Amino acid sequence: MLEGPPGTSKSTMLRAITANWGVPFVLVEGNAELTPARLVGHHNPARVLREDYSPDNFVPGPLVESMQSGGFLYIEELNRAPEDTLNVLLAAMAEREVAVPRVGLITALPTFRVLASMNPFDDVGTARISDSVYDRWCRLAIGYQDGAEEADIVAVRTGSVDAALVADAVALTRATRSHPDLRRGSSVRGAIDLAAIAVELEGLGSYDGDRPRRILDAALLALSARIGVDEAADTTPEAVITQIWEDHFFSRPGGPRRDPTASTSTTP
């Protein structure tokens, strides 16, 4: 069980591990529509009408597929899946086998693993996981990368060679995680989009060398949907981002001072 906020490279790490081992990676999104039949598999209805039920017309679901191929079954947002679906995993995890009606007993290959992720910050649409399911997991808490690692990620994902832009994007994004008016900050995905948008805005030629203003417009686009304002705070995402931007560019010792009458409109 990988528990951590979005954008902390949970899926990326697992894909890298399976690629290194040479085993399949099977991704399943946990949600209310993930029924036991969708997880295990089903018989082809058309063939059942012609041939009746048989192992030959069974269509494997992600669980059976990963067991038979010895791959990693990765369930994203485990606590969004229905409880009866999670119970199907118990035998597969404890006994490494699952009984499929009219097919028989499916036994997993040695490299088969069941992994899952949970977002501890978001409880909308989630359900409580039973102790019997929790008892099958080994939990690994994953946090955000440090600043240097996030800068490397942004540079690789955007291809940017502008170290100053990458540093600004990372600093603004990381500041959202500790702002007192926010209950949720942005992951490194926000910094990636911020840097990419800033490059595109520069190409418009509408900023007359006003680099801070260009980065503000990019930050408003990249971060406003990724942050969550605390219910008790009388502010908006745009106001918080603008404040973080001002603190970053105009409150550093020796840095430039911003004209308080300057406009912060997002229109270039």
C-alpha cells in the first residue's frame, strides 16, 4: 500500500520496477464502478449463447490477467472501490489463488503482486477499508520530493534549459503546500505545467521582458485548480497564488520591489 498525496510518483516508481523486472504492469482505477466481475473477469455473452459456459469463453479481468502473467496489479485510489470488490482480493493476496465459477482455480505466478495507492488528503467518494483488507497490506508512506529532485523532474518533463524558470516554478509550487489558507497544495505536476505555460507565453511576445508578470499568469493557469482553499479562509485560489508570487519575487532580501498599484490582471 503506497499512501501519499497525488503527484509523488507512485505509479512512475511501480512502472520503473516492473520494467526493470520485465513483468507486466496492470493498472486499475478504484471507483464505484469497479465491481467484482470487472476485476476478476466475465464470460463472453455472445459465445455463452452459442456454446454455453466454458473456460474458453472466459474473458480475464485485471486480477486474473496479472495472476496468469505474473505481473503487478496496481489499484489506484483503493479506498474508492466498493467493499465487496476489495474482498475478492483477499484470497488472491493470502493464498495467491482465486476460484472462478465455471473456470476453476487460478493460481498466480511467483512474480504476481497486488499493490494499491491511497490519497490521505481527499475523502470525497471514499469508503472505510475493513480491518480484514488492511491486514493484508504492508504500508509505505510517500511524501513529496525535495526541491532539487522536483527541479530535476520539471527539467526532464518540460525539456527546459532555463534553470531560473525551473527554480521559480518549483518554489511557487512548493509554497502552496505550507500556505496557511490552503488545505491542499499542488504537487510537482503544477510546477511542470507552470514552466511549460511560461515558455509558451514568452513566445506570444506580449510581456515586454516582464518576466515576473509572465510567471504570474502561468502560475494562475497551472496552480489555481490544483490547490484547495481552506473552508474557513476568506480568500480565493487566485489571491493566494498572487500572494505567493509577490512573496517570491518582491519580498526577498535585495530583490526588486513591486509597485503596489501595478495591475495583477491575467490578461497579457
